[in-house]
Amino acid sequence: MLQMLQVCLNGVRTGADSGAVPLSPAALADAARQAVAAGAQDVHVHPKTPCGQDSLSPRVVGPVLEAIREAVDVPVGVTTGAWAEPDPERRAERIASWTVLPDHASVNWHEDGADAVAAALLARGVGVEAGIWAGTAAAARFAASPLAPRVLRVLAEVIDDTDPTTAPATARTLLTELARAPHGRPVLLHGYDGGAWPVLQLAGELGLATRIGIEDTVLLPDGTPATGNAQLVSHAVRLVCGLPT
């Protein structure tokens, strides 16, 4: 039984990757509304500038959160990835300046300053999704972090292994690494590109939370381009329930 299905609306993708990538607050709100109607129970979004760049600025984050919350009544989270703001101190300052707060935010534990960024979120009452990327030092760093027991959930992320034949094994290895860290927090497992669907299926088999959306893949299980996040969510629900996709 699947614990929770999160939709990841856009990620670092742009219109060059797919015409289905939502970018503006209005487009993201519409995508969230359709995805939740299709079965998503949580939203993860990358707020973007008008030029399509990920941003942690309150002038960018606030309007996106407000627009999505007008469209759906589920938790909404944002990224704090270093690509949006390389300096971890500046990332923490951005978080402190937010005028509209997300329900949660992801923190990649392989990035420098992860503990400081997570502490800044917790200080503002924002839940932390601990991003643990396979093939990095993130699992070990997270195990040593005093904040590990305080995070909302752990994101077990198979990002670099996009081979559908090997990604599930990479996921199992990552889960074994995480099991050595006594964090006691729920785990959300997901893959990326070619590994997205096989890892999602594994998450369903293991009874873990998972996610799907344009951030993780622009293709349906049969390899055809997805029309949008809602179609991906609909296929994910059917796949996990053992129905034809």
C-alpha cells in the first residue's frame, strides 16, 4: 500500500525540455490543481523567475505558494537546492526573509551547509525534507546530523542512475544505507528520468511514499511524452495499484 504520492511539478526543467513544464505561478497552480485531482497528496515545486531560473527570493517564492494554495488544499513544499543560491549562508538568509512560508522544503544533504539551511527552515516552523542522493556522501552526513530526528521525511533519491534496469538496485542500496541511520523518519523513494518509473514501482512494492511529475520524468511508462503532471500522477496511481497504464 502506497503511503503518499507527491507531485513534483517542474524541477530545474524549462520549456526546452518539454512544453508540459509549468513555469509561472498561474501555470503551476493549474498543474497542481489537476495533479491533486488525479491523486497527488502533496506538492513539490521550484519557484522560478520570469526568465525560468530557480529562485529562493521571497518575491518569487511567495506568489508561487499563494497561487498554488488558492488551487489546492494539500501541503506545498519548495526546493532549497544550491543551484538556486550557491552560498549556504545566503540560502539561510533567503529563508529568513520569506514572507509566505511553505509547509516543507527539501534540503540536499550532500550540499555544503545542509545543516545550517535545515536549521533556518526549522527555526521558521517549516518542515524539512532531507534529500539523500544515491552515490553521494549524503547518507553518512545525515546519519551524523543532530537534526536528523527532526526532519519531516527523508527523500531517498536515485538521481544519477537513470538506467531502468539498474536504478531499482541502486535504490535498494540507498535504503540499506539509510537504515543504518537511526532517524526514525518516514522515507519517500523516487527516481529520475529512465529510473523514475521502475523506482516508483519499487516504492509501491515496499509500501513507501513516492513522487512523480515533470521534475522526475517527461515520459509515460511506455516512453511517450506526458501531456502534463496530472497524466503522470494518474499513471503512477494505476501502476502502484497494479492496473494497466
